[in-house]
Amino acid sequence: MSATSEGPTPAADLDRSAVTESDTSTSSGTEPVTYHAAFAAAPVAMAVVDPEGLVVGANTALGDLMGSTPDALAGRVAADLVDLTSDARVWHAYREVLRGRQARLRCTRRLKHPDGTSLWVQVRIAPLTGDGPGTVLLSVTDISARRELQARLRHLQMHDPVTRLPNRTLFFERLSVALEAESYEQGGTGRVGLCYLDLDGFKAINDTLGHRVGDRLLAAVAERLTRCADEAGQGRASVPLVARLGGDEFALLVEDSTGTEQLADLAETVLKAVQAPFDLSGQRLSVSASIGVVERQAVGTSATGLMQAADTTLYWAKADGKARWTLFDPERNAHRMTRQALASTLRPAIERGEFALEYQPLVGMEDGRVRGVEALVRWNHPQFGVLTPNRFIGLAEEDGSIVPLGRWVLATACRQARRWQLEHPDEPPLFVSVNVAVRQVWDSDLVADVAEILAETGLAPHLLQLELTESAVMGSAGRPLQALQDLSDMGVHIAIDDFGTGYSNLAYLSRLPVSVLKLDGSFVRGFQYENDKADDESDDGAGAGAVSPNPADEVVVEAMIQLAHRLGLTVTAECVETSAQAARLRRIGCDTGQGWLYSRPVSPDRISGMLAVRV
């Protein structure tokens, strides 16, 4: 360390310094006590420093601390003794004190003792009055024991007591540092990776074998993760940080990652390591892990954002079957975010009137006349545009908003059916078919709602048809079954939607209050042969050609239609897209058809124009 003055000057007599003042006699008449003696014998290490930064005099305590003698310290550069030059801010403040521009300075420095050991000291520098400007008193206190205690306390605070791994606090501290610009602008890849894992089935181990065994398992998992990290860090600048974030959740942080391949290799290694059986005090346990993997550029990434992505990806790994690792997918995440946005605005959207109904004709196969319509709800979302039911009905069923939404659909459809009846008194009245979710039966009084709506709108009960999926109807028991029976007794028709894709338990049909079967469109698409090609190409979408032709489908459909008729049921074929399909369905006795051959879902006024014509 370089000196802070241009050259040495003769050591000044300590009696001339500010620590020497006039002798003061005690009241008892004893010899005067000088501050020189007090300075020399003081247990605190001290030195007087002149305006040039040189030690004028030092006491015995400072000599002992520095492994020297007071005389040997005289004339030395004080800043070199206590390392004030290595820190620019400390060095500037020290010079300001020497110049009289700053009152005092206090700092902590790490010094190397001549015996090779290191010690932490607290340095205080303050001006001495009475001996000219610039003369200061330097005092040095050994705080090594205090620092060591603080370090131990910090280690306890920052590490998990069960696994002895860094805990959540230390992990986020390291992650935040890794994402700071200074960490990657000086070199490195500028990327960061994270493997976020959760043990599958750990709760069962804790519940059955006890927390003591659970803790041993966590400690054993931590050892394996640490070994994986050490192996992954071989030949690289840094070793991944392994941390326990809480419970059975662990994380491996990879700073300066080289890409997704590195993270994928690490995740695969961890997966295999965890899946190997554990021997814990004579107990052999097996667990697996689900891992969410995120790798991205550090710039523009926050610790919160990275952890949210990792948590989402871990959820995907769990949902996809556990015992696997899953890489973060921006598109899948965007879909999830959209789903959350829709879920959070569903109920307010109902209140704001953002939903509307379109109607798709149900056409008689024999005469081509419109017999009824199916009401299909649309959400006119202010951000995402017009959304079809497959985008939001599942969400509505999950959060219960299907109840108010279903009630609105039912009332609107019945009101519209009654309006058509009044506007076209010379035409046979149309029935309206409305989809109903099982949760509407459980969470509301569907029978009372239907009765009230029919009474308000004036629609006859036989002009209302309620559609439930096959799985919902076939599994009905208790309250749902009683509700269906009450609705049927009221005169409302009950239809099984998408018949043939669920339980297909035909024995139920004779015991359930069902009056209509709607055959799933997959059967009808199997009717397409070579001579349907022109029809398929002229129809812009609804699955034409998506299913390979299957002659057996016609046999199956014919058998289901005959069985339904024997049971007193009518049959509607869904997804009728070509005239050849319609001809075959008509030949084997299907009652009504629905599909793009006749019409796509349209507005109510378009339905009015179809009432007097063959479709």
C-alpha cells in the first residue's frame, strides 16, 4: 500500500501534540497526571496523526494490534496501517478529515496480521483540538469476535436447519444479485436458469411415517441435489446454487447459463437422482420429483417474474403427470394468462351484458323444414373479440358463474322462441334447445328457474329442450335425476348431447326421462366417401375430411337410431356437412339434422327468414 504523503518527516514529540495539556494538580496535592501517560496505557489502540497523514505517536495497544512497537509505528503512513486507500469513498472522507472539511470518520476494515491471520477492525478518526488544524486521533478497535458472531447468526438466518441448504431469503438475495446489470455486463453469458422442483407424494410420507422421517428424507434429497449441482459445475465458472425454498420445494439457480440445453440436462440429472430409492435408518423410500425449468436472458427479467414462470411451469409438470420436468412455454403461458383474465371478468361480463345468443337450425330430415334451433352463447369480449363457448364455459363451471350465465341464456332463448311464435303465427312453432351444465342442477333450483322463465315468457314447456352431455346424464343420481324427472313431468324435453362418446350405457336410456338423442358428429363424419369430396371442399371448415371414412359408422348409427325409436326417442344427427351424409341419415331413419349443410349459427333475424322454406 502506498503512502499518503510525499515523504517522511521527523517524528514529533508526543508532548507537543494535542494529547498533552497543562499539568493539573489534584485537590489532595498529589503529582500531576499527564495525558501522555493515559494515552500510552490506554487499552484502546490509538495513534496521533499529523496533517500529512503520518503517525506522530502510537500507544502500546496499537503496537500489539499491529504486531509491532509504538516506536516502530512512528513516522508510518497511517492510511497504510489501517487500509484506508483501497476504498475510494473511505479514502476521500479520510483526506477531508485531515483538511478540516469533515468532522470525523468511522469505517470497518479487514487487516492482515503479521502472523498471517486476518482481523476485522473498526477505525475512528476525529480531529484533536488545541494542536493546530489537521492533527487527528486515530483509534482502532478489534471487532473480529463480533463479526464472527454476526457471520454465524447470518448463516443461521440464511440457511435451512433441516437440510443446511441456503433458504428462501438467501436464494432470492443471490437471484437478485444475478439479475443486476453489473453481474452480467462485466462478462459471462448474460443469461440465468432455474430448476424449481417439488417432491411428488412427500405429504403422504410425512402423514404416514412422521415428520422425523420426512426431515431425514429432505436432508437426503438435499445431499443428492448438491452432488448434482457440483457435477454440473465442473469445468464451469460457477456451481449452481441449491436452496430449499420451504416444505418439499427446492431450487437450483444457474448463473451465466449457456441455454435451455444446459438446464434440461441438469433437470434430467436431478430427476434420475431423486427417483433412486432412499435408505433411511432401515426404511427404504421412493419418491419422484416434478420440475419446472426456466431459462432466459437476465436483462429485463425480475426475480418475481422468473419465480412466477418457474412456479407455473412446475404446475404444468404436475398436471402433465408428475415425475417429469417441463420447460417454460411462452405460448402456453399466454393461454394461461388469457384464461385467468377471462375467469376474473366472467361475472362482471354477465352484469355488463357482454353475452349474446346465436341459433343453429335443427332441420327435419324428411321435409327439410326447420323444426327447432339450438341456442349457442357468444361472449363479445372487449379485448379478445367474439369468444365461442369452448373458451369460457369450462371456466364458468369451475367458478360457479355458469349458474347466472345459464339462467340468462335460458331466459333469452325462451323469450326469443316465443317472439318467433308470435311473429309467425301461421308457421309451426319452433322449439328451442338450451345446453345445461350439471352444476346448474346442483348449485341452483333449475326446475324452479325453468318454471318461472316459461311463465314469464309464455313459452309452452314442450317447446323447450334442455341438452346435457352423455356423461352428465348417465351418471345422474339423487338430486340431478330428480330434477330431470320433474322437468320431464313439466313437459320439457330432455336431450343427451354428443351421444356415443361417453358411457354409452344403453340400459340407462330406459330409466332416464330422456326424449332425444343427439348423435356425436364423429359418427356422421365417417359417412364421407370419395363422391363427397366436392362437398367437403366447398364447406370451409367444420371438420370435413378430418376423420377417415369408416363404413362401419353407418351400421352403428343405424343400430342406435333403431334402438332409440324402439325406446320412444327421437334422434338428431350433429355435424351434417354434406348432402350425401343427409341422404344416408334420411335413409336409415334419423329424425332431425344439425350442421353447416343447413346453416351455421346465425342471428335471430336470419332464423325468421328460414321458417317458410326448405333448408
